[in-house]
Amino acid sequence: ISEGKYVMAVAGTHGKTTTTTMAAWFNRVAGGGGSAFLGGISKNFGSNLVLGSGPRLVVEADEFDRSFLQLHPDAAVVTAADADHLDIYGTHEAVKEAFAQFVAQIKPGGALIVKRGVELDLRNPEISVYRYGYDGPCDFYADRIRVLDDGRYRFDLVFPDRRLEECTLGIPGRVNVENCVAAAALLWVAGFDERKFREAIASFSGVRRRFDFYVNEPGRVYMDDYAHHPNELRAAIGSLREMFPGRRLTVVFQPHLYTRTRDFCEEFASALSLADRVLLLPIYPAREEPIEGVRSEMLLPLLTVPARVVSKDGLLDAIRDENPELLVTFGAGDIDRFCGRIAETLSVPGRPAAKAD
């Protein structure tokens, strides 16, 4: 499908869906159009498939099962190369080797945009390599970053050859500023209309299940997110802490896969301990059979904050008992089926707003 197109690929063990969807929207508004394959449902497009005119094709390049090695992009972003999908790869080194092969498949004369601090074996001397980050110094970054009252961010976008001042991202979250920088870098390589780019950034409305707010009222906030890796949890919780300083944060987490829970048990506990309280759901098995001794309960003795395991049937009652002022649900399983009912539970007319401890 991508043959004959100008392929703009976004790879990485986390951050790729939002970054890909941003790139597709920026391309529609300020890049002349084109098509896209996304790993989530874009709120702007109302779909994970975008069909448009023009040669550009934005693709989410997924490392699971090495499927991204079917692509030979013209320009590519790599957001992260953490240890993940060890049921497929076996070791972190094998993960990094697959990313090195992906980078080697970028077409001659193309470009790689890689997050600052991500170390890859770059075996493709015929491409240009750029670094991006949340802030400087690197080739692409945000500067003069300010948090607005509604949780959105305003900043200057810094490119190698210019500065785009006073950009306001349409969705909140510190991590999304970094994703915006990566997507903007991809557009810079391909070319964009600078006059329309601020509009593209401001009008981006996000991806379902990625920093997806269901309730955002004084005294009560509820957000759902697809995070299912310790580093994703850490980044999302850090963003929430920055947006809502001083609020008591309750996390509901549904672990995804027995192997991932086993392999990253300590890392999950460390990330979740950044919250104030934790509710754990049973592990979502997806494609796996149970592993003896691997259960959500194994996280409890490692957590340093109050925590308990609750069943799906008991989740809504547990949330009522917590009466959270800032709640987030995390997981890549079926936890999203509860989002609407959780929002209703938190928005019962006459129910008092949560009080800070």
C-alpha cells in the first residue's frame, strides 16, 4: 500500500499513536493533505484510517511482531526503544536490534528524527539524523513553555532554521508537547505551510484513550489513558502532577499481559507509587494463557502508597468509596468499557466534590 508514496513513519515503544495522529492532522491542515494509518481513533478524523489526495502517507510503524520492518520510509520518527514485547523479542537487545534494522530501511536521502537520549545503532549513512526533545538543546524542541489555566500548553516551536512563536496545543499534557515537537519535525522534513501551522496545532483534538478527559470540573477530574508500560505510566502521571498540582491522585490500573506484568513488576510498582492511591484490576490476558503465580496482587507489596486489588464488578463501588478528586484509568485491555459509567459515577447531581487531604 505504501509503495510509491512519500512515507512518513512514526515508530517507538510509546508515544507513537499520538505523534502519528498529530502528524496526520498537521499534514492535512498545513502539509497539503495525504493519507494515514493510525493506531487509535483520531478525534479530528473520527477514524484510524485517513484517505486523502497527494503522495504523503503517515504510518504508525508498530514494533509488535516486527511488523514495522515491512516499511521503507522516506522520513521516520523514533520516540523510544524501551524493553517491551519481550514475549516476542526475548531481550531488550533484540528490541534495539529491530529498531536499528528499521532505521537502516529509511530510503537514501531520507531523514531520521529520534528522541534525545534514545540510543540506536545507526547503520544508514545515507540519511540525515536529527534529535528532538521536550526542551533544548537539540534540533527540534519547545521553548518558553507555559501551562494555561485549562491545562493546555503554550510554547515556541524551535526548528533548525526558524522559530514558530506562540503555539497553543489543542490538548493538555506535558508529554503531548513532546509528541507535538516530534510530529512538527516530521512535517519540517517533508515541508509545510508555516502560515497554517499554528492553526493545525491549536485545532488538534487528540486520540481516543490517549489523555482522554471525561470529567474536567472544579474539584473533579477524570481522565482515561492507554498507558500499559511503566515508562508510559510515569510520563502520564508526571504530566497530571504538573497540570493539577496539589491534587490527590487516584490511579486505576489494569495490567496488560502476564509476561509484561512479570517482566516489569518492580518498574510498574515504582511508576504507580507516584500516585496517592492505586486500585488494581486483574490482569488482562489478551493473547496469553495464565502464568502460575503472576497476578495483580504481586504488585501490592512493592507499592509504597495505599493500594488494593478490585474486581471489575466491584470497580464502580471502589471508586465511589475513594471519592477521588483526580482520577485516571490506565490500561490497554478492556478498561475503556467502564469509562462512561465511571464518568457518570463521578458526576452524580448533588454529589459533593472531593476534598483535598
